[in-house]
Amino acid sequence: MKKLIFISLTMLLLALQSCADLSVENLNDPDRELATQNPGDIEGLVVGGYNTWALMASWRTLLPHTVQSDWGTGTVGNWWVNNGGHVPREEFPNTPTASYRDVNQDFWDDFNGSMANANIAIAAIEGGVIIEDEAYTLAIKAAAQFLQALNLGSLGLMYDQAFIIDETTDLENLDGIELVPYDVVLLEALNKIEAARATIGLARNAGMDSLPSGLIPSLGTIDSRWSAVGSTISWDNFEKIMNSYAATFIVMGARSVTENDQINWQEVYDYASAGIDFDFAPISDNNTNWQSQLLRYLYADWVRPNLNIINLMDPDMPKDFFLVTDWSEL
Amino acid sequence: MLIRILYLYSLILLLFSPVLLAQNNMLTGKVTDANSGVELQGATVFIIQTEQGAVVDLDGNYEITSIPDGVYTIRISFIGYRTKTVNDVVIEGDVSLDFVLDRDLLNLEEVVVTGVSGVTPQRNLAFTVDRIGERELQAVPAVSASSSLQGKMPGVSVIQNSGMPGTAASIRLRGSTALIGDQSPLIIVDGVLLDESLVDIDALDIESIEVLKGASAASLYGSRAANGVVSIRTRRGQYLPDGAVQVTIRNEFGRSSIARELPWNNSHHYELDESGDFVLDSGGNRVPNENYISDQPYPESRNLQRELFEPGNFMTNYISLLGNTGRGNYALSFNNTHTEGILFGVSGYSRQNLRFNLDQNFGDNLRLSTSTAYSTSNQEPVPQGPGSPFFRVLMLQPNADIYGTNPDGSRYNIRPDPQVSESNPLYQLANQERDNRRQRFLGDIRLNYNPLDWLSFEGSYSIDRVDFRNSVYTPKGFWQISGNSVAQGNGSLTKANGYGLAQTAIATATLRREFRSGINTRFRASYQFENREYDETSASGSNFSVGGIPRLNLTDQDTRSTQSFQTQIKTENVFGILDMDYRERYIISALLRRDGSSEFGADQRYSNYYRISGAYRITEDLSINGIQELKVRASLGTAGLRPPFQAQYETYSLSGGAPSPGNLGNRDLRPAFSKELELGVDVEFLNRFDLTVNYSNQETRDQIVLVPLSARAGGFNAQWQNAGTLEAKTFEVSLGAIIMDSPNLQWTANLNFDRIRQTVTQLNFPPRFVGPNLQSNAVFYLNEGEPFGIMYGRRWVRSFEELQRNPAFEGANPQDYIVNSDGFLILAGTEGTPDEEVIRYFEVDENGDLVGDFRIGDVNPDFNISLSQNIDYKNWSFYALLDAQVGGEIYNLTKQWIFRELRHGDIDQRGKPEGERKAVQYYNSLYDANNTNEYFVEDASYLKLREVAVNYTFRQNQLGRFGNMFNSIRVGMSGRNLLTLTRYSGFDPEVSGLEGDVSNYRIDSYAYPNYRTITGVIEFTF
């Protein structure tokens, strides 16, 4: 018996000595080290950030909000379009148990995700990464700062509260980060626009006079049918875009009559006056093709203009669905 | 003097020693079946004292020679029969003794090999290892091995969530262990640890299936075993007599057909003119009738379900060759299976299996065993889910002519119903080429060396290799709906191919010792190394430049895309297991295991598991009237679930070449850790009954969950974390009974019962939906403190009291509301009018918040119960399996979505009493744009006549001149899924989501319906 126990334990101890190398490399997705090992990757982060933001800020946002704001109408169930148009209005699906909670959650995730791309890029540049040369690097930084503004502005417009996490935030100590009200978030968006403007000034001084061509795909291959600015975006035109967004953030950020009354309309006027004065409709990265989806879903197929809007253009048309008595006359 | 004494003493010893007494006595005779008298070729006769034995030969005789005179105990055994021990057999000279054996109708003599240190009688187990043998498996053989377990043992849920031929059923053992992912057990076939499902395994080859249901039994398999283990052994020739060869040829032919149709609305709510045609307005639109009530017959009506579902053929051809050479045995088999399924124009699934098993002894100490299987299959897959043919056919109106022609004269007009935007399901089935091909090889080779009686070594290597090639070809010119018109597209092609490879090498040492004190010990130590690889590449393109050639090069370059994905998993495991018993009365088993895996986080590469089990066979000490065996047992064991390959890694995703942070890595990711306590009692009583009762409490912590990161800190979306605990309690009863046992009639029955409760006891993240997410419409909700498998969604107000719980209706007047004939509160005066609609229920919770989503369903059954019957009357045999689920619910999204087009039978008001008829707007309010709501939660209870078989066996003496050719010929009829009694309104209550955890995501979402199959069987044995 003792012999058996001895042999058993010896074998067990020998067996318990592990020996294999169990490290396996993930050959499907790069980690941060691989994904950002080249300065050009930093530019790619900004490109990716714009794509993410643009997808969310365009048709994904527009579909549910279009019907909710009564300038579109549709019965399709996807993306809360059907429910968003109900009269009386349903509550917005912002609880974990809501069926169409993605309408609320996807924007939060992707605006914050896009913001993170910008943060990583700016932190890398401020950490000394040079992309091609100093001027080019500054241009990328300016684009990243405007991306921060776009995301903070989108968050401030859509949510009551949001986090303000930028390149200065200590990611190791996120517990101390707290949600701040939307007006503070929107104010920070304006700050980022001004920061981008300052960086554009530095880029100009360093010899860059337009948005780097490498970033163009992120804002869209500028299809001649949709844009009057050609295939490059000068800093002047870029600043016009920034100014228009700044005006939008201020005006749309007001959520009550009181807040509306508190708007500095001179500031809005100044931004709007210096804002976009040309047709501009990028088609994103030519891959996700969100512009064509926007057309399909928003104007041609799933969602149609609301009678309320049609009535503005043709007063003979009824203003409200419920006023229609004979559909054959429409 | 001393020498003389020694001499005398030696002489006395010699005179009385067995050696001197040894004679060349011979023991001969026959061993036969107690009922039929059939000779039992291959039965073993063994003399305990001399350890001499013989196997009954081809003529039914046995012979043991060189037996010394004496009084002996003789043990006679044979597979499927109760072992008989005959005491006090006096052998002086040649003796002839015939033995008869009784069939082991309740399988009380079975031995198991899974989860233990070696071959162990079930009576000596301290934990549950359920086993089903060839008799139960081959009564109505399933097409695939995974379906073979359905209804055959308690605590085993087998769900065939899709009837599509070539689809494996999902297996869950006892309660759930994983919050995310599936609950599939580890599957082993002849020692091969499978990396893929059982879909390629031929059920006709299976000799037995052993099932370890949880950590209390399956700890031996460590970090892959928290879901339990299913171990399958295929046929070998070891039970045949020396020199015997047995050939079996089996053919089965039959038809499959849909078991039930979905209730469908055959009416509409439009005005008809005097000739029965639709009245149209100036815009060409149909004019609704005054009350919008769908009670008008269509001018022309068809049953589109019958046109889509058409009976198909079922066929299997099987041949096996078993042999025993004396020094070894072999088994060779081939199977050809083809099942068309029940869908119009779809060829279904065909598979060919080839198996060769070999055991060969070299000398007395060395044994080589190999098990090899090869299969090749071809499946024409059918799209399932929203947008699939099952979806489209139910969306069309009954007047749609799906056999019409397209503008170019081709059949099955793409848009048969101009009122509906769905295309013709027949057109896709007839014109799109879908092809899935698989090849699979399973191989196991092991060498066993026994240098000493008490010591043996074994080395083994096994491999599971799957190669697949899938393609979907939509030809140029394929009609499609474009806006309000139809147009021909330019076609597309998608191809995917890849392989999976799992290799396992094991080195084992086993020590056995039987001590005179009555203590029996067996110790086994093993080292196991696994290497698993997967590599897949796919490519697609659209817009062919020329038609008729399915080649990617001919697609538009701008539309082409390629993807690839590859993984490798390396694992090493070591374990030791010690089984001990004292005179087979007090039984103890203990094991330790240490697993290391590349799937664990880099800082958590190893994890440890254990099991300790004990049993007491009371009736070995105490004699209790009427009770032949009483055993109590307890087992506490642990096992794990490994994270998915990608879980531990930090990832960046690349879209159009632009990187974005994906998931945050986790170096501390551990396998989920499951601990199970099992308490059980086994009783054999009145020589007729075999009762097993188990209670299991299983807790699985460190659940592996992809947890979203708030505000994407650092840019990462989410991180795989150990973030929750799931508890499952299972109560199981299994009762086997011999109802009749006479020379002409043996009738046995098995009753299985289980009740499972599963609760989410801890979540380290906010509650959230899980499971299928169709049109943003998830159903199943994870919430701490609530059962696992619950549905959350909207409720409708059913009383005025409920209405007032919503502050918005605080001042409402009860006179303004009534409860309608469906039991929902509506505005008074609206019933039967277009204004009638349900009202959403809201209430204020304890925090003062208004809430509008509630728990509306629970997939968990109250209990499951099954009853199988085996009746053998003379040459007839009858088998039936009844299987029932009582309680539990299904979310019927199939029903809900077709409310969109007003096509469900609920909306058909024809035949409804006046006063209960409702306008289509009412049903539109229930549809609620596919928001999850209580109206579509349905009772999943059912009673199924799952399997029936009637066979008649012609024995050799009945075959006349064919008796020289055949040992027996069996003819019979089989039925699968024959009859279902249920209140569930879908095709089949055995339905579930199309992906993920099908045992818990019970949602009906346009899956290929399960169907019934009736076949005839003829089997020749010679």
C-alpha cells in the first residue's frame, strides 16, 4: 500500500510539472502597438474616427430623429422609425430593457469611440510623433481636434450628460471621471473648435494651407455631384465647416425657452456668417457607402417627407396625417 | 533428522497441493438466452479460483481444459445479459454444464469508462454516469448522433432548433453554466476530443453513449467540462466469438413531411365587387371595408405553405462487417444517407461515412487499438431567419401565384404579390445555387502496454480534422425587386473554405492493486497535450461581366472583398485520479487536474480542478426485503469553461485601412469555474425496478462576458472579463421497470423526469439583453437575482386598476374603458372598430421612475418527462418514445412579424362570433413594430411521440433456403417526430434561436421547421 501511494504521488507530482509553451499570437487583429507603430497609423486613427462619427451622425441618427421631429414619416420597424413617429409620442428608448435601445446606445458608443481615436492621435502627436513633417503633423492634429469637437458636440446635443475625456485624461484613473451636463459638454466642443483653429494657424505658418489629402477620404471622396469645393479642402473651407458646426451646437443645444433666450445670438451670427457657403455632401469612405444608404432610407424608400414639411411647400396639401380623408387625392 | 522431517513435510505438501491434484479435467457446454434459447456466441465462462476462462464459439459451445479437481465458482457473462455466478461447482473429471442467461433488461450490469480511472461497473460509481446502449440507440436511429440522446435520460436537453437536413441538434446537460455562449458539452468519440459538432457522426455506428452531466462527474476533463461530457463509443468486434465474422446490411427508405402548418390569415379587409374582385380607388388601391375587419375571402386563394413545403425522400444504406480473430477484432462500416427535407426544389443533405476500428494484441502485454472514421457530406443550405423563404412565404397574401412567370418567361415570378415587398421564395430556391461541402476525418491510435499485473501504460494520439467549402452563387440575370418594379441583377458569388484541426496526445500510467484486506485501488495519471487550429478564408464579388460562369474573376473588381480568420489553441493538462473501494461497499474516488491553455489570460495560464466522491452500497452490508441494491452517493467536483480564442487580446479593428480601438485585452482572464455538488440514490427493488434520484447544485462563477466599457475609456469598446455567477439546481429521477418478462414477452419501460432551475446570482455589469437581436429586438434579459432565460418586454393593460398605475391615467374614468374579448383593456366603444387598440402598461417603480418593460416570459420548463417502451413479443419488437415538456415559454417572433402584413391566423375574423371581431388596426397595435411584447409569448409545453418502431425478425430457422445465407432478416417501420400535442401556434414547439445558446434563447424566428419522417427498414445479418 505504501509503495502504491508513493508511486502514485511521485507520478502525480511529475505530471503536475507543466512544460509546454502556451503562448499564441493573435494573427487576426493588431493590438495598439502594432496598429500605431508607424506615424501614418496615427493619421489612420483620425480617418477611422471621422468615419465612425460620420456614420452615426448621418443616417443612423437621422432615421429615428427624422420621424420624431415630424419632418419624416415611415412605418418601418427598424431603428425605432415606426415607434418614433407614434402620436402621442412614446418615451425615448433609453432604458436597458427597451427593445430599440440601440437607437440610444449605438450613438453613445460610437461618438465616444470616435472621440477616443482623436484623443490617441493627439496624445501621440504631443508625445513627439512626427507624421511626415511638422506642418503635416499639425494639420493632422487640427483635424483630430475638430473631430473631438464633433463628438463632444454630438454627445451634448443627444444626451443630458456625457464624459469629457480628452488627451489630457489619465486613462489609468478613470474612476474619478464624472458625467457633466450637456451644456458643459457643448461648451467644451466649442473650446475644441477654437483649439483646432489655433492649430490650423500653426499649420499655416508651417506651410500647410489645406486639409491633408490623406484625410480627405475620411470626410469623403468629394463627389462632384455633391460638392462645390473640389477634391481638396482648404483651411478656409475647413474653418467654414467648423464655424457652421459651432453655430449648430450653440443653437441646437438650447432645450427650453429659457435656454433659448440665453443664447448669445451675436456669437451664433458670427459663426454662421463665417460658416459653410458651398454645397458639401461627402460620401464617406466609399466602403460603407453610408451616403447611398442615407438616400435610400431617408428620402426614397423607408422614410418619406412628412406632410408637415410638404405643407410648407404646398399649402394645398394637408398639414397632418389625421386630416387626410381621401388618400386617393394625395 | 532435520532432512527427514523436511522431506516428510514436503511430501505431505505435495500430496495435498493443487498441483499434485491437478487433472486434465474439461468443462464444456453451451450458454443460451433464457427466453429464446438462442445460443449466445461470444459469452464468457470464467472460473474464479483458477482464473481460467473461455468464450462461447460460433457453434454456441465453450470449452475450458486442464482444470484441477475441485469445487469452484463460475461466472458467466455476456454483453446485454445479467452476469450469473454459479457457486459450488464440483469438477472431478470432465464435466458438461449448460448455462442460461437472463437479458439485462434494465441495463443493471453496465460498465462505464468515461470520467473514471478505468472500466467501472455502474454500481461502483460514486457519481452519475448515464449510459445508453445499442438497443436504445438503434431502435430508431437518428440521422446524426446528436439527436440520439433526445428523451433518453433525465437532465439532458436536446434541441433541434432547425429542421434543415444536415444540422446538428444542440445538447445541454442539466442547468446552464454559461451566461454568454452556448452550453454544449465536450464530445468525445472513441477517444477523439471533438472540435466540431456531431453532425458528421453516423448514429448507426454507435455502440454506446456515456454522459457526464456536470462538474461533479466531469472534473477529469477540466477546463472544457463544466458543460459536461458526452462520450461515444462505436462498434467493435470484441463481443463476437473467436473467428466469427458478422455482416449487417441495413436499408431504410421513407418520406418526410411537415408536421403542422402555421395558422394563416386567409381573409382580407377590402371591399369586393359583385363579381368577387377587389374594388379599387382612382389610384388603383384596394378600398378597405367599413370596419377594417379581415373577414373577406380572396377571389383566388392558395395554400402557400403547402406549395413551399413538399414531402421529401429519406434514405440510408448501411453495411457493417465485424470480426474477431482471437488476437484482435475489427469493425468496418459504410453508410450512405440522403435526406431531402421538406422544402420545394431543395436537394437537402447527403453524407457518406466510412469507419474502420481495429484492436490487435501483440503477445500478452501489448495491445494496439485504432479508431478511424471518414465522412464526406454535401448540403444545400437554405437561408433562415428574417428575409428567408420561410419569412417570405408567410408574408405573401393567399392570392399570390408563386408559380407565375417573370417578364422573361422564367418560372416563379419574383414579385408574386404587388401589395407586398417580399420576393417569391420559390424563385430563390430554384435559381440560387447554395452548396456546403464537408469532409471530416476522426482518428485515434493508442498503444497499451501491461508490463505487470498491476501496472499499465498507454499512449494515444487522436485527430479531428474538418475541411469545408461553401459557396452561394446568384447568377447574372437573377430577378429582384427594385422599388415598385422588378429588374434583373448582375449576380454575385461568395466562396468560403477552411479547415479545423484538433490534435490530442495523451500519456497515461495506471496502477491497480487488490489488497487482501478487501481494498481495491486503481490510480491513473495522465499528461495531455492539445493543439487546435482553425483557418478560414472567404471571398465575394458581385456584378458578373458575363453570365453562366461562377468565377470571382468575372465579378466587378470594385465589389470584391476577401476575409480570413485563423486561430490556434494550445493546451496542456495533467491529472491524477484514484478510485478505491472496500469490498465494493464503500467507494471513494478523488482526482486532481491542472490545466494550462493559451486561451487563458497571459497572467492566468493555469487553473486547477478537483473532485471528491463517495458512495455506500448499503445492501452489501444490510439485507433489505425487496431491495436488491441500495446505494447512496455524493460527489463534489469542479470543472471549467475556456474563454473564446480572441477574448484575452487587445484588438484594433481596421476599416478601410483606418485603425480604431476594438476590445481591451485582459491578461487576467480566467476560465469560468464551475463547482457542482451531486447527491444521489440508486435503488433496485422487487427485481423489476431500477430507480435513480439525483439532486445537483451547480454554481459557475467567473463567467466570461464581453463587458462594454463606459465611454469607451481609452477608445476600447469592451473587454472580456470574469464578471458573473450562474447557479443551477437540478432534480432528476430515472425509473426503469420490467413490466413483463416471460419466455415470449419482454416489456420494459423507462421513465425520466427532470426539473431544472437556473438563476443569475451575480453580475459585475449592468443588466442587459443577450441572445438574438433581430431588428434591434432582443428578448432575453440578464438580470442579477432573476432566472436565466427570462424575457423582457412590453405588457398590455388588462384592467382599469392596472391602467391607474400609470400616473398619466390618474384621473381616468372607469366608465371610459372596458376589457375586450382578448382580455385587454380598451377604450369603451371602440371594440370591433378601427379605433380599438391595446394600451401599454406602465407603473412607477420603487425609485419613483416610470417603467414600461417587464418580465413577460421564462424559457425554463416546470419539468421535462419522457417515457420509452420496449416490447419484444416473440419475433416482434416494438419501441416508442414519448417526450414531454411541461411549462416554459417561447417568444414567437415569426408570428409577430407576419402581423406586419396581417397574415397570421389570429387576424382572420371569418368564423368569429359577431362582437369578437376586430379591425386590423387592433392587430397592428399588438404587432407594435416588433417591439417585444407579451402577446407573442407562448406556452412551449408539448407532448411528442418522438420515436416509434415496429420490427419483425425472421430468424435463421424461419428463412427456409435463405437460412443458409442469413442469420436473420429484420423488417420494420420507423417514425420520427410523429405526433405533437401542444398549444404552441408555430410549426413546432421545439424551436429556438438560430445562433448562440439555443437551449435558453427560445425564440421562433423563421427557422427551417422540424418535420416528421416515416420509413421502412430492412436489415440482413449474416
